[in-house]
Amino acid sequence: MKLLKDLENLNNDCKQRLGHLSYEFVNISKVKTGDTVVIENSLRTVGKNDIKNCQFMGRSLFGDTFNLGSKKIIKVNTTQ
């Protein structure tokens, strides 16, 4: 129940910050070069050097594995 409430609060926070832009919660494996994501409350564009693959820790984005892929990433859809 607490997780559902936290997700609802995060969704409302995203609506306030991103306004008219559409967004979705995705797994780290769905993020590719050129995508725009919300990292630490700021919009960042993913470059080719920002995504790393490690045999032990898996995929990382900006040095973070997002709990080994279990934590979702907010991906902003910039095309209208």
C-alpha cells in the first residue's frame, strides 16, 4: 500500500514539473542513446558514454544501476 502511495505522489510530482510533456516509467533496459530522462529531479539527455554494461552489475545509466533494474526510470517523450 505504501509503495502505491509513493508511486502516486511521484506521478503527481512529475505532472507538476513536466507540465505538458508526456512521460513513462521504463526499465533501464529500455533507455537508449538520445532519450531524455529525469535523473535527480533534472532532465538529462542520454549520451553514448552514459550507458555502461557490466557482467557483474548489469546495465548502468549515469553510473547508477537503479537497483539492478528493479527501479523504474522516468523517460520523457519529447516528440509530440
